[in-house]
Amino acid sequence: MAARPLGRLALTHLLVVLFGMGSWAAVNGIWVELPVVVKDLPEAAFQGLLQLLPPPVPTGDPATGRQVEAPGVEEQEEEASPLQEPPGQAASSTPGPDPKAHQLLSARAASLLGLLGLTSALTNGVLPAVQSFSCLPYGRLAYHLAVVLGSAASPLACFLAMGILCRSLAGLGVLSVLGMFFGAYLMVLASLSPCPPLVGTSTGVVLVVLSWVLCLGVFSYVKVAASSLLHNGGRQALLAAGVAIQVGSLLGALAMFLPTSIYHVFRSGQDCVDLCGP
């Protein structure tokens, strides 16, 4: 099969990149405007517009680490796939498969997929549902900074992972626990709304904004690393990663629907009314 012209391959990759960037730029562009109009416009201004946008990359998340290669482009595998036995081990071992080795490799792949699902549930479903409750008590500036800087932390984490990639499952687990620590702090602030701790102070503003930036940045890095480790598994691994991201996002959104929309567990403040006074 003849190799495709280099110019055509470059053009194909450029179009794919622009398509993915356009989708996420539109979604994030609308998202960062929420602090400005959240008290003035109903949510259906935005939900209807989001339905008209094309879907992002097939994995369903901007933090996939790598692009899906174009048809006809061959990429040399630099490391063993987490879904199969390493080549060196396969060559030196006996013809019969080692059930214990396959079990360990499958457990590693399942752990990576579990991390993808968990982090996607938190960043795409759980935490966005309470962002206004955790930030607005500290003022619209805190809300605006948390949304804008949090959105900027995700691509920065992706670029960091391109140069420094954690390949240790234990390391990714530690980072996930760190991200959940910041997420738990934000959930506590949202549950105590409209009177969370340090409300009306600069310290409270700094803590809530910093927590959002670090939480989203850490989780984005974990998603990049997990997706990159699964990338060498080929089409099957990429498909499993996409399913884990979508299922995690769905479960996270469903889990927050009842407490936010039906039971109103989280309460918001009222304009010109001090609900936190003595």
C-alpha cells in the first residue's frame, strides 16, 4: 500500500485538531460566561445552545493526552500495552499463557479505566453542579476567577503531562486522592452555602479559587496520564477509555440531579439579604 502524501496527512491532522479545538472552545466559552449572567438569565439560554454544538473528540474529554491517529498512519509501539502481555515477556516465555500475568495486566487496565470513570464523574458531573453554590457566597469575582482559572488549569495540566508523564498506577492513585481532597473541601463549602467558613474575607476567596484550580488541574492530569497509558492498547483500549469517560460523566450527572434539582440540598443566597449575620 502506497504511503499517503505528507501534505495530505498534515492537512488531515490540522483539520482534526481545529475541529476538536472548535468544539471545546465553544463549550468552555459559554461556560466561563456563567458567572456574569447566572443570576440574570435562565439556564435554558445555554442548554439549548449547547445542544447545537458538535460533539468533541470521540473519547468525550479534552484531557485524552493524545489524538487518534489518522487512517493509514502507522505508529510504532514504544511500550507494552496495559491490555496485553509485554513483547519481551511473550518472546521469552513458554507458548502457554500465564494466567497470573494476564490477571495482573487486566487488573492494571481496569484500574486505569476506573480512574478515568471516577475523575470524569467528578469533573463533568458532580463538581460543576455545585460550583455556583461553593463560589457565589464569596462574591461574583470569586466565582468568575474559579471558572476562568479552573478552565485554564485543564489544558495546562495536559501540556504538563506531555513533558512529565506519570506511568505509575500508585502515583496516579495518590494524585487522585489529592484531587478528591480539594473536591471534598468544595463540596463542604457548597453544602454550607450560603454561609460557608471565611465568607466575606480575602482568605476565603483565595482558598475557594485555589481549590478549584488545583482540583481540576490534578484531575485533568490524571485523565491524560491514564488515557496515555491505555493509548498503546490500540482501538480496543481507546474504545474502553471513551466508554469509561462517558459512563462516568453520566453517572456523576445523574447522582447530582436529585440533590440539586429535586430536593434542593444546596441553598443559594439572596441579593441584598444578609443570611449569615448574628
